[in-house]
Amino acid sequence: MENNYQSWLWGKLGEKCVKNLKKHGFDAHFAATVEDAKGLIMNMVKEFETFGFGGSDTTRALGITESLKQQGKTIHDHWQTGLSREEDLEIRLAQGRCDCFFCSANAISATGEIVNVDGVGNRTNAMSFGTKKVVVAAGMNKVTHDLQSALARVSEVAAPMRAKSLNMDTPCAETGVCSDCNAPQRICRITTILHRKPMMTDISVVLIGEAMGF
């Protein structure tokens, strides 16, 4: 029963978020389940041939990478194992010039802003300019009520969990608390806020009525 109430609450918050994202020029959708989200996304990208993937657990949990590979599409994914530094860099650069770029968000405000913090910048670059289409997929656990709480979510929730998942040698990966460190492996180096849809980039946002990612 508790899950039903959570789904209801996320549905209401999702409706508000989609409405405000649309006001800000984004193509926004709410999908109740992972299966619904995948079907929606696969349909909206069927015309494209080359795809880039940011470092996102959410997009991979949707199974999109495997489905596109089965269709013979070209995939630029730096999460492949065994890449040299030069190969990794080449893939990250290609992500910013592909037909369609997939990523998630560290936080999305119900008032219609998309917040991301990167360590390298390939995701923040690719999602703002260079690709024909960007698809941002995010679980409702990443939606907050306003921009201030979205920024707080990044430092208080997303960044420590992400650093821990990557086994980074940072204070937050040890304590769970952001200390605005200068650690060499710090992953919070570039902050972007998409207040409105970038003028030359088509961005779709798919909110998923489940908890996904960090």
C-alpha cells in the first residue's frame, strides 16, 4: 500500500514537472514504469543511426544500449572495458557529435530546470550543443520541488553516492557528506543548469515513476 501512495505522489509531482519543462521548451513526458519509458524512448529515436551514452546507470538500466546494438546502430560508450586513454577520449568526443545522446540528470526541479554536475564535461557538453537529439531519462527520485533543492540534492545525495559507486578516493565517498574538497578524484567540477531548452538542441526529458540511478 505504501508503494501505491509513493507512486501516486510521484505521479502528481511528475505532472507538475512535465508541465513546467514544456513551458521551458523541453519535450517532456512521464512514464509510469521502466517498460513504458523504454518503449517511448525507442520510438522517439528510431530514425537515428549513431548514439552516445553518458556515464548513466539509468539509461543502461532501461536496456536501451543492448536494443540499439541489436538493431545494428553505432554506439559511442566510454563504459566499455579495456579502453586506452586515447580510445576513451575519442569516444567522449564522438558523443558530442552523434545523432542522439542519452544521459540522465543529477536533479530536475519541478519548476522545470535540469541540473547536472560533471567531472570531465563530456555529458554536460553533449547535452547542451552538438548532437541532433538529446534524451534525458530520470527516475522520480531525482525530481525536487525547486531549483534550490535540486542543487542541494546534487551535493547531499547524488555526488556522494556516485563517488562511492565509482570507488573514488574522496571525502564524500568515505563520510557521505560533501566537504567541497580539492581531492584529485573529485567528480564535482562542472555544474550546468538548463533553465530553458538550448536554442539549437532538441531535448526530450522522460521522467520515470520509479527510483532509478543516484
